[in-house]
Amino acid sequence: NKQTMANLVFESEMHHKSGTINMRLNVLLFQEDGVYIAYCAPLDLSAFGNTEEEAKKEFEATISQYFSYCLNKNTLGEDLKRHGWAVKGKRKYRAPSDESMLNHNETYKDIKENKQYKIVEKTITIPVA
């Protein structure tokens, strides 16, 4: 999906198959106080760096740690639901809508309304036991 800043439709999905989690996420990249920040609203995760590339790399480490923790504690589904994800089938989840995130996530609302940002689509595959 091509995204535009004026008409963002947030499309995030996670498919959990035996052995891997495949996730397509949109990450907002913006600069604040001279630091680049990568923020993923559907998971409420962020990372930062001195450059966009460093912020993206740090975000990949952050999301990997998030999944490792949730999978080790067996809390992934519960945590996704807490963030507004809908369960579709046994192992398929859909992120909350853009409208829902704007209404329930103050950080996301602030970025969308007050910051210059760009959207980067990340496809993540995480091996699971």
C-alpha cells in the first residue's frame, strides 16, 4: 500500500505460523531535538538514533526484544489486544484503525498533528520456537 501523509490508512497485520511471526508495520520517522525517532503506534514502541538509519536499526532491535519478551512470557495475544488489535482467526491479528489510535494514543495524535514525519513500511519476520 502506498501511504500519503494527508490520507493515512494504517494497515498492519501479523500472521503467526508455526516457526515464524510475519508482521507488516508502518513506522513513523520524525526528528525531535536533533534526534531521529522511529515510532510504531500499533505497538506503542519507539527507538531513536542520530540518523534515520540508526533510528530504524534501533527500532528493529526494540521490536525483536518486544517479541522475544512476549513470546517467552506467552503474553503476545494479550498485549496486542491491550493495544487495540483485533483477533482474526487463530493466529491472525489486525492493528487498530488510524481513527482509533488517534482517539486513544496521545503520542500518535501529537506526532500526526504537530510533527513533520514520514512513513516507512517494515516487514518483519521473527523466528519462534
